[in-house]
Amino acid sequence: MGKTPGNAVMMPEVTIRRMERQDIDAVLKVEETVFSTPWSRASFETEVDENALARYFVAVAANQIVGYAGMWIILDEAHVTNIAVLPSFWGLGIGGKLVTSLMDCARSNKVVSMTLEVRTTNERAKNLYLRMGFVPQGVRVGYYSDTREDALIMWRENL
């Protein structure tokens, strides 16, 4: 990232592409940095290699993977499984680019609605999803096994 006049931080050039098996080491670093209960290598390997329903993308900036996102496409619905961006890249629009990539992929697969769960305390993520057109539709009580925290269920219709 560079500086512009007035010392404003410039947005790094970000490329979004499909996740490949060789990306898993870098994705695990993002996962372990962001989540208190990270997914395992085996989970990502299964998603990338074996799960025909899964679509995963990585965000690349400054020649490194700085975020990723995934979803499952089931009939005409998509369920977002994970979205994560390294904290040092928060606030630069990368999460929005990842969500947009998921939505574009979903549309191209004739998906009409998308859902996700988010921790009720994760204001940053909730605000992103609201900006992207997701609407709260319910709560899953005690959803997160690590803290028993509730999950807010959000939907985006008419992709």
C-alpha cells in the first residue's frame, strides 16, 4: 500500500480469483488470525477437492492472500460458509469485493437467494452484510460452539 498526497492510505490492487489447493497454507494463516476456532487443513482440502457444492475465492493483494470467502450452492440458494480478511487489510473494501464475487458466482449458477450466519457481536461483518443488501431474518441461539454465542441469520433475496 502506498500513500497519496495528504498521507491517505491508498487501496492496494486486489485480485479475486478461485481458491486452489496450493492456496490452503495462506488461507489457513488468514483463518487462524481471524477466527478463535479456525477450520482445519482437512476441512479446506475437502471443500476445494471434494465438495461439488462449494465455491471458494481468495483475495490477493501485494502478492499475498489477504482474505478468502466461500459458499455452498444448493439448488437455487447459496449458503455463505466463511469470509475472512487479515486485520491489517480491514477497512479497504476487500470484504465487499469477496462478497461481490460470491454473489456474481451465485448469479451465474442461477441462485436467487443467499444466506449466512454471523456472530451477533460482530458489528464490522454485520455492517458489511447490511451494505451488501442482506437482511436479518432470525437468530440461531447458541450457534457458535466455542462461545455458545448466538448467530444472526441474514438473507439476500433477488440476487
